[in-house]
Amino acid sequence: MSEESPLASLAHEVGEFTARPGEPVLEWTGRQETLRIEPWGADSLRVRTKVGGAILDDVPGALLENPPGEPGAGAWVELGPHAATIVNGELTATVTPTGRITFTRTSDGAELLAEQDAHFWWPGPRLRTAHGNGYARLEQRFAAYPDERLYGLGQHQHGLFDQKGAVIDLVQRNSEVTIPFLVSSRGYGFLWNMPAIGRVELAHNGTRWVADSARQIDYWVTAGEPAAIQRSYAAATGHTPVLPEWAAGFWQCKLRYRSQEELLEVAREYHRRGVPLDVIVADFFHWTHLGEWRFDPAEWPDPAAAVEELASYGTKLMVSVWPSVSPLSEYHFDMERLGLLIGTEFGPVAHADWPDKGVDHTVQVAFYDATNPKARDFVWSKVRESYLDKGIEIFWADACEPELKPGYPANLRYHAGTGLEVGNLYPRENSRMFYDGMRSAGREHVVTLNRSAWAGSQRYGAILWSGDIYPDFATFRKQIAAGLNTALSGIPWWNTDIGGFHGGDPDSPEYRETIVRWFQFGAFSPIFRLHGFREPAMEFSPQVTGGPNEIWSYGEEACKIMSDYIALRERLKPYVLSVMQEAHETGLTPIRPYLVEFPEDPKSWTVDDAYLFGRDLLVAPVLEAGARAWDVYLPKGASWRDAWTGEEYTGGQTVTVQAPLERIPLFLRDGAQLPILPEA
């Protein structure tokens, strides 16, 4: 920038621009702040800003270490007389001499997103409130737009699809999963590339992202329609692996099978009935002590023999692997001594109270530090010895938020950083433990079932499920919005506890209707899994088990319907696997909100009770008790055929279709042929 430029004198007062020679990287410095903007994938820019010192490159985040594609290909920087600009494909960022950024669509100049000052005098769009030692409460403000709709942000139980107007805590809790990625109806995606505890406020007078304690702001913006945003996000944060064929089938689970023989007898009954069963689950308390990661021989005398028998039925065994370590575990002392547990700023290394075998009261358990590579290696060595070496290759990463009690992340010290700065990272690094371990053991397929996730979890083969939820239609209804937003947050593999978790009486006619409708939805979820803590419930202890939760537990009519949907899922396996392959290759998720496939249809941005499963199949779950007819909006831009009756419809209208108890409304797109009906 020449000294004669009008910008030069202004920059001397409030800031200076620099562009790196030969690199399309724009920097602004002013008032001890450094702002850096650089290309990070097609049509995408990464923004980092720090007060005091250089930009940090070693703070954990969601973006892959290197930008996708050829770094900076086609991007360019221009230093003008009144602003500086960086352009990368369809995304342009313009920075004022005072360091304010506006993002526009390159092709037409439309404003996508703009930073907004909190006040005309002070503060600006970025506020730093110091805690000391380089840490601060950080705020990033953007303008609000009255017509904007905002989606994603992980999985939440508020029932909202469009989250404009909501305040969302950025913290991991059971059934509340933080993935700080938004998709906007204005044509951009936004990733808050920080695992810090905080919140996002999507208010009508502005958007504000808050990190309670961190050292720098880091975010990523991409431009495009929703499908293009999903592709760019997957390229930037990692693609999901290929789903193995067995994982596309039916999974059976309950809380809990108390012994090897009890679990095997369930698998035998499915086999006797001729009902395909791909996975059956050994839930918690199958272990000796929490944090010993091995079967209790009193209940599981020969796990390898169980695996062999299950294999003869075409069934795999999944085991629950918790990240918590009881003081009764033989490994607790050494793990604490070696620094493999999450540390604390104050008090003992204890993070929750939990029952354990051998005592008649709860004990204070710790969690291993999943952000520590040595801790991951240690836990994996036990998992490999106790499970993988016995033929078990599927792991249930339960309580991996981690499930703190009390939930006070400010007291935690992780290998990766302070609890407030990196606390949301834990579930992703826990899934990484299994992924790296399985890969090191030469296993091609890695599949884990996780109760929590963070941005990038998909690249480690993580299935997310919606946590411990209630067994009623109101909760069922909320899971649709939760699944749609999870998909828009870049997690392809997702499911719910079919029928909910907390209760449900198998003998109740009302609950039988609930679980049948939920089971139908499960058959058209990425993962098809039955689980729950059914009545009659027991007092919570290491001996706990719930009521029966097999398909024959709900009476003859319900069992017949459920069996038919398992058979339907089997017929659809080739289609399901093709959809999963597309997710692996492109980042497009199996569950697709209408807006992904039909962004030009304004109503598609409002539908929160139906979705596309892949490109060709529209699914409209029945979400009310007693309903035997159901209204379905069919998106404009395609023709639709009722998969049950063959009746044809033109898109862009709401139709009412018959929905007897045995039928979930399904529609095929543009002449697609799928084996919904069994062969005659």
C-alpha cells in the first residue's frame, strides 16, 4: 500500500493491511489485534483474530490441518484506497480500515454476512474481556437479517428446525450435542471453529457467538446452496468412512441384558422367527469395574464363544465402552499417576458419582483424557485385549460428553487445554480413540455409537444418537427437527432410541402405538436401532435391567408390523448403502431436509416433519396418536408417487394420504423404483 493512498493515513490511525507475497492471505493489524483471512477450500475463507501476539496455529479446532484442494488456487487479494478485499471463488470478504468484515457473493455482490459493531463508539464487532494469562471471554457479533433462517448447530431437544431467535448453549450434555455449524437461507455456511464452552445468540437484532474463555477467535465461512455447503463442509472437516453392509440392517438393544446367556437367547429367538438381526448390544455393567474395560466372567463366561454363535445367525455383538474410571478399577491409580485422567484445577480428580460393582453406594469416578494421545493409547490397549481380540469390532461410546456431575468445565484441565477453551472437543477425540485403534489393528471398517459429538466427529466413523429421551409422541416429534439439524451439521450417521429411552410400558396399547410409529421412522433412519429402559424399571444399580424390548414384547399386531419393516429395510439395503456411499464421497447426508434438494421452493425451508432419505425417497412419519391419515407437503420441482398405492402427484402441494397403523407415508421421486412393497 503506497504512502500516498488515502488509506495510508487512515491505516496509520486505526490499522494496516498487508498481503503476503505470492500467497492470497490478507492481514489487518490495529490496536494490538491481528486479523488474518485466508482461503480454506472452494468458495470458503477462514478468519482468525487475536489480541496481543501472533495468530496461534496449535489451538484445537474442527478444520483439517490443511485446506482441501490446492491451497489458494484462484484466490486473490486486492488492497484498495478505502478497503482491502480477498476473493475465493464465490466468496468475497471486504475489510474496512477499522477491521470490520463483510462477506458477499462474488458473482452478484449480494451481502451474505457482515460483522456488526456493538456500539458506534466501543466495542466493535469483536469484544475481548481479559481473564489474564492470555485468556479472555471472546465475543463475535454479526448483523441480523429479518428474512434469514438458520439451521444446524448439532442436535437439540427444543423442537426447532429454523433456530432464528434461539439462544443455544455451546456445551455438551446428554441429548444436547454442540456442533457449532450453521446453514443460512442467505446462502452461506458458518463454522465457529472453536471447541470452547459458550453460547450463540441468534437474535433479531444481531447474532453473537461467545467463548467463555479462549485465546483467539477462529471461524470459517463458505458460500453456496445447502448441498454445496454440505460438500464444502465435509471437505474442510473430513468425510465419513464407508458404512459396512451389516451396519445398514437392524440393531437390537435394551437396558440391559444381564448375562451372556440372556443376550444369546434373544438372538436365538430372532433366528427362530426368521427375522434378520445384524447387531445386538451388551450394555453397561457387563464389566468387572467401571474403567477396567473387560467382561465380568461371572456374567460373561466365554465372550468369544458368544461372538461365534452370534456370527452363525448373521449377527454382530456391540459392547458399551465408557470413558469413566472408578477408583475401584485396577487402572485408576496408574492412570492418575501418569496424567491420563482429566485433571482438575481444584479438588480431587473426580468428575461424577456412579454405581460400581462391589459396593452398595456410588463412587466418585474420573474420566480418561481423550484429548491426550497417550491416554487414548492406554484405553485402546485394554479395549483391544478385552474385546477386539475376542472378535468384537463395534463399540458403543456412551456418556462421552463426558457426563460430568456437576457440569463445571471451568474446573477441568485437559491435555489439549483448559476446560473452558477445549471442553466441547471431548466426544470427537473419544471416537478418534476407537478409529485410530481399529486402523492400527488393520480393520477396514470403524463404527462407533456415540451419545455426543463435535464438528469433525464424522471423519472417525461416529454414529450419533439423540440421547436419553422420553417415550411419547411429543418427544418423537422433536426428534425429526433434531435429525434434520444434525444432518445439516455434517453428521451423516444418526439415529434415535426407537420408542424413547426413559420408560414405556410394553403392555400399554397407547405405548404400543407410539413404538410402532417410531419403529417405522427408525426403518428410514441412517441407523435402525431399537433401545430403551422399559417398564417395569428397577432401582438404578449395577444389577439394573429394564422390561422387555424385543419386537415380540409388544403384542402380536405390533410384532407383525415391526417384522415387516425389518424385512423392508433388508429389501432397501442396496439403496441405503448407495446413499451411505454418497455421504462418504460427497458429504451429502442420508437424511436430507427438503431445502437440500429443493432450495428454490420457499416452502421447503419450513418443512420440519418430513425429509428425503437419499435423493429418491420422501419419508413423512406419523407423529400424532390415533392419526390414520396424514398431510404431506410434496416439494415443488419433482413429481411424486405414493410408494404404497402408486398414485401420482405433482410437487408443490400438500396431499392427505391414508396412514393406517401399518403404514408410514412414503413417496418416490421422479419415477424412482425402490422395493417398498414385497414381491407377490
